[in-house]
Amino acid sequence: MRLATLDNGTPDGQLIVVSRDAARALPATGIADTLQQAIERWDAVEQALRDLTARLDAEDGEALDHARLLAPLPRAWQWLDGSAFPQHADLMQKAFNLPPIETDRPLMYQGLSDRFLSGTQNVPFPSEADGIDFEGEYGVITGTVPMGTPASEALNHVRLVVLINDWSLRAIAPIEMKTGFGWVQAKPACSVAPFAVTPDELGEAWVDGRVHLPLEVQINGQWFGHPHGREMQFGFHELIGHAARTRDLVAGTVIGSGTVSNADYATVGSSCISERRAIEMIADGKPKTPFLHFGDHIHMEVLGDRGSPFGIIDQKVGHSR
């Protein structure tokens, strides 16, 4: 099942169910007004939403106006981002001579969640000097997760899977890291591809709490990478279990995988510029790939046996003035 949010002039938009070819949609009228409402009442509304999917499979529905799509969850109660791909951390540590983080726990921080940008809107930034970068990653949206839920039970609470562009400002990040507190200025709002899908929609590509599909990334129409989601050190069930150890997770919590990164980076490329620059520093002693400039275009898409499950992130970097 594919869910999306249509811009209707309200902050949370209108929940719609989308056909598998992304050509048609039906509003979830009378079931749930918004995706947040649906997540909060999932057990009561899931079957009715799946009934709309069946109608779409039978060629019912209206033509979908992709230009009106917001992020599936335009704002959320909580956004927790992990760093579950060890190759990314290893490259960054080697390039910047950082000591390894001595822990057997997943890495995770709490970020901005009062808005998620759509996958097609221009994204404003104050200055190119801040080191504008993207980070392609997978994410899940959970239902209510009781405190103390073990990883072995956590996937029962995954409602939807999403594709995220976690924008980062690399010149600011190390300054904030040195304070010992969390990121604020270095982590503006994330962008999310238009469709949130139930795990079964991914078929055999949803394995052990991981999305077993490559993430294609382009800058200005040029290939940048297609790293695969299977190399997460910790699956989403383990990330959820970590987050819920000492707190309940509210319905609508978004949890990210962190930058998708593979050991075979020389072949598959990267899903963020900072990692590419780290590879260049290790090989040549200095980076040569620049961070983004105003006017640059970022394209992200995941393609599998079932087409493009999340839809497309295609955005232009703009100036905030």
C-alpha cells in the first residue's frame, strides 16, 4: 500500500492512497484526514485504506497531480536519525583522523521534526559557505512503541517505510559537535520522497528490518552513486529498540538509517558529498568534490522489481534571501 499527502492548504494536508503506478489516487475521506491520524488509529483504519488500494488496482481513482504532493508526513512528533552504515563512519574517521567511537550501541540523535519538506520543492539555504550537502537514507514511521520494547518485537510497530534526503551543513557540523550538545544549525529540515509504503509493498526487498534496494543519486543529471541498503549494521528493529529503551515512542515517530554507504564505495559511489570528499582525502590527501552551489539539482530514486516505490526526490538548491 502506498500513502501520500496532498496539499490542501492546511499544515498536515490530506491523506490519499496512491496506485502502484503512481498515476491515480483516492482520498481517504471518512477514514483518516491526515497520515498522522491514520498512524494513530492504524489498527482501526488499515483495512479500509487497503480497500482503497484494491479499488485503485481495479482502475478506479482520479489522476494524481504530483505537483501537489507534500512530504507524506509534513510534520511529526519526533525525528530520530541513526548512523547505521559502518562504512560511512569508518571513512569519515580515517579522513579526519578521528578516534573510533567505542560503543556497541547504535548511534542516534534527535533532529528537527516540525516540518518535512516535499521531495520536489526548492530548498533555501542562507550561504554556500556553510557547506551544503545531502544525505540519502531510508526511514521508517512507527506506530506507538511502548518503552522497553525489545528489538525482536520492534518490527511489529513499523507502519511505513520512506526515502529521506537529510540535508546537512558541513561547515557548521564540526563546530556544533565540539560543544558536546546536539546539532541545530547544521541540520535544517529534511526532505522526504512523496510516497510512504507499507513494508509488504517492498516485497522481498524488505529483509531483517532493512531495505534491500540500491539508492540512485545524481547531481545535475550526473551519476553520483547507487549504494545498497542491505549493509546496515543495525536493522530498523534494532534502531527502534534502542530508541524505546527508556521512553515510549509516540505514533508517527520517524527513524532514519543514516547515510546509505557500502564497503564497495569505489564501485557503487556514495549518497552524500562529505563521504566522497573523505574518500578523496584518504586517496589524494585533499578533497576535490565541492559542496553544493545555489542552482544545483539533486535527484534520488530507488528502483526495484516493483518499480519506484517511494517516488522521486528532485530538488533545486536555492538562496534563502
